[in-house]
Amino acid sequence: MQVTDVSYQLHGSGPSAADYKPSDRDEPAGGPKYYGLVHESGRFLILKETITSDITTTRYYFGNTAYTTSWTARASLDYVYWYAIKDAL
């Protein structure tokens, strides 16, 4: 998954979701992949993509402030399904 794909998926969720811009990407071999997207207001999303066999899951972490702190702690955050955060955008 490329960061540009992430932006495209978010665009379909509502007009404000397209304003989240790719900021960071962590794609280690053999582990979950993380994508950080930031809004000019300081709000942000961190996406966690996990691939197990032929199943890919994507979960989300949403925050209002402290993106860099959350990005540093990305492996220990509690990620949820899209429906749990979509209205917060």
C-alpha cells in the first residue's frame, strides 16, 4: 500500500478527510506497516496495516494533538476500525 492510496481511500469518506496529508511512513519487512497523515489543524490519523497470510487488516488511531509523540509510540497505540473514528474527522 502506498501513501497515495491512503489519501484516495480517505477522500471517499467526506470532504474534510481529503485534507489529511501524508507525513510519515514505516514499512518494515515482516511487521505491520504504519502511515501517518496530518491535518493543518493538528489533528491526525495513524493507519496500521497488518498482512497475515492472505488477509490484510487496516486499523486507525485518531488524535487531536501531539502527532510526533503518537508517531513515536505507534507500535503501542490502540487502533480501531474506521467506523469508530470517522465522525471525529
